[in-house]
Amino acid sequence: MAKKKQPQRKQQERVQQEQGNTLSDFLQSDVLEKLKLAKKNLQEVEREQEEERQAQALFERKQREKNKSFEELLDDYGMKGTKY
């Protein structure tokens, strides 16, 4: 029965070691800082691209509205205006 207890201890020790180690534990601090900076820069670029995409979509929507014919405007808005 003593043989069965030894593998369980080794497995428990290995699990504890694996849980305690993360990628940041293995990397040097300067490399970790460079990765964090690169991540921050990438997030900033993605945010700027999203804002630019939204601005472009708004501009295109306004241009389509601006270039509608009278018939298209009447179809969209109907007789909602006042009768003067």
C-alpha cells in the first residue's frame, strides 16, 4: 500500500507547482514590461480604428440621406409633416 501513496504525493506536488507558475513568473521584468506596453498600444490602435469606422459610417449615412430623391424622402417620412 505504500507504493500507492507515493504517486499521489508526486502528482499533488506537480499540480501545486503547475498552478503556481504563470508566464509572468518565467519572463524577465523588462520583457514583461515590453509585452504590457505592446498590448496597451495595440488596444489604443484598435480603439482608434473603431472610432474611425463609426465616424465613417455616420458620414456615409448622412450622405445617403442628403442625396435622397423627393420620392425616397416621401416614402421614408410620408405625410408626417404639417399641412400648411
